[in-house]
Amino acid sequence: MRPPHSTTGDLLKFANALFAGRLIAPATLQQMIKPGRDEYGDGLWSYQLTAKGAKHPVIKRPGLIVGTQAQFFHVMDQDITIIMLGNTSVIDSDALVEDIAKRAIH
């Protein structure tokens, strides 16, 4: 049996459905991403990213296991989603997705 896997395209479809209210109600999403202790909501990090002189609400779900990394990063007020999958753990993917987001914010 093959292990489950996803592509960036799969994860983008998931993100688009999630943020369009097709998976859960928008009120439920807002409750889920509401930051609690240490900027952590229900399974997601939720915080403010400063870019181009303004603060932007973002949510992210990073992952790192056995030399692979994943980042699911969404800038809420700009509707920007960044999905990164990698087969190395030698880069700081948290810093990389934030840098990409800062460049994409208009």
C-alpha cells in the first residue's frame, strides 16, 4: 500500500475551499484561527505579520519530520496562500515563507 501524499496543488485546492467557506462555516473558521496561548489557535498559528508598513493577519501550519518540511501559510486580509513542500530540513522554512509573503503583499 502506498503512503498518503499531497501535492502543492492539492493543498491549494484545500486552502481555497477552506477560505471560501466551502469546508466549514466562516464563523467556525474565525473561531478556529482565533489565537489563544502563544499565538496558537486550534491547530494553526495565528499572528500579525508586519509588511510594507502595515500589520496583516496570517495563519500558518508548519511541519517538519524526518528531513522533510511543509508550510501552509495564508495572509488573511490579502487572500494570499503560500504552500511549500521540501525534502530538506537545512533551511528555515518559517523565515522563507514569511519573506515570500512580505514580497507578495500589495
